[in-house]
Amino acid sequence: MSWLEKIFGSNQPKSAQLAKERLTLVIAHQRSDNQPAPDFLPALQKELIDVISKYVKVNTDDIKVQLEKKGNYEVLEVNIVMPEVGRQ
Amino acid sequence: MTRIVVVTSGKGGVGKTTSSASFASGLALRGFKTAVIDFDVGLRNLDLIMGCERRVVYDLVNVIQGEANLHQALIKDKHCENLFVLPASQTRDKDALTEEGVEKVLNDLKQMGFDYVVCDSPAGIERGAVMALTFADEALIVTNPEVSSIRDSDRILGILQSKSRRAKEGQEAVKEHLVITRYSAKRVDEGEMLSYKDVQELLRVPLLGVIPESETVLQASNAGSPVIHNKESDAAEAYEDLVARFLGETREMRFVSYEKPGILKRIFGGA
């Protein structure tokens, strides 16, 4: 550090500011990763099976529930494979 | 009502044990019957910081496995009337900590009329750390104003919010408190260290205390006496303020501002 810098301070970007910018990104990323969203999926799947089974005969495996992230929104996708007509 | 408080951080070496020792001592000095438990099975250190390493006979794992009872294993602190230390095992595997076992120990401490049980967590996010936070009512998140410590604190917050008993059973969330240690107001002023406001903004946890970087912390651990007893030191006063705030008092943050030397001192007085 030169004596001029000592008196007037330097123009270097401060490292703390850099740390803050980097951490803001890292933490935002980390927090979006551990969203507890999929927790309710198994329960939802089970209840859907129960409801649909009241009317149609379906297998547990024939109902698929998936949560997908597309950009800023999430898509809940429910796939139900119906039994072939006339086979009951 | 017993309150269970976990002291955790994710990252190692940030001051969990130092903070646990002074926090527990501070509560005991205020008259609360307090137990402090070392959850770092295999790497125990709380006994050294508390200065009771030569009095360890039984440990947490002995109690969990029924080889000793709590009365035999709890070590009475030499400074405070109301404080007891439960050391970790040095020889066992961390798998010896079972959820049922830990729950039973904590319930027994409740039966014994403890006001506070402070759980000193090991570093990391594995079994020992998870066991230390599972039954917590409140959490002290110990963080250095430094990138890796802050990221790891955020990680442990995520675990607290998903793996604690309160989270799993959908009860009122664990009350989180931020504790910033090894703080240098001078370096913050120079733009070389994140300020406590920055850290709080990043982690979004209410600030309980800022402990300044202090030589007395090492002196205290050398001597085996929690730094809060070292009356004239800044760190001791900062811990005392922290305990007061935890108990609901309002205390202004101290040791967080730096007085810049004047222009003449900068020219003639060295750095």
C-alpha cells in the first residue's frame, strides 16, 4: 500500500462485497435445492389411487405423479393408465 | 419446562464448543439449572474447554447403553453451581447415538428438573450433528463472517428445518438464533470482512450476538475455563450480552464498530 493509498484509500473493489455477491447466488441455489415440495407426492398418489379405484379398477403402478420444474413455475403431472375397455 | 438448545454450524472450527461452554455457563450464572452435552462422539473436546477432562468417568454413550446412569455421568462444573457437563465418548463409534437413546437421556434430564439442555453439535451434517439437533426447541447457528462458514450454516439451517422432530411432526418451528464469532470490526470497516448485517441478510436468521475476535478465547481454552468467566475481556462481555438477549433482555450490539484513526495518525502512526 503506497502512502497515497494510506491517506486517501484505494479504489480496489472490496473483497467483502465480492464475498456477499458470491454467497447470495450460492445460498439462493442451495435453498431452491432443498425445497420440501416432493414430500406430499406419495400421499397424493395414494389418495388419487383410492379415489379412482372407487370408479375404475386400476393398479397402483398405473398412476404416476410427478412434479417438474420448468423455469419459474412447477408442473404437477398426473398420469393414469386406464384399463382396456371390455377386459373387466 | 426444559428448553433444549442445539449449538450448531455445519463447518468445523468456527466456535461451537467455545460458544456452547460460555452460553451454558452464562445461563447457569443467571441461576438456571443447565446441562451441556457433547455430541461429538470420537472427538470430544467440550470437557477440555470446560476444564473437567480429568473428572470424566462415564460418558453419553455409557448412559445411552445403560452402563451408567445420568447421576454417575454428569460432571458438576467447577465454576457454576447449577451447571453439569455430559461428555462424549472418545472411543466409540458415532453410530452408538441412537434416536431413542438420545431422546431418553433428554427426557431423563427433563425429569431431573433442568431448565436448559445445551447440545454441542459436532461439525458436519452426519449422524452426530443430526442427533444433536433432532430434539431441539431452539438453535444457535454459529457462523464466522467468511464464505465457507456461511454456506455451511445455510446448509445446516436446511437440515434443521427438515430433520428436527419439530419439523417432522409439524410443530412450531425450531427457534433459530444467529451467533457471529471471530468478528473484526476493523476488517469490516476496511471492506475485507462481511459485516454482521451482511451475514444476517444472507442467512435471514435473527441475530443473537456478535463475538469479537479475541486473544482471550485461546487463553480461556488453554486454561480450561469458559471465556465468559474472563471478566475484562470483550469476548466475555459479548457472550454475557448474548445470554441476556437469549433470555429476552434488550442489549445493544457492542464491539461492532471501529473508530478510524485520524489522518495524522495514518501518516505518522503506522498502519
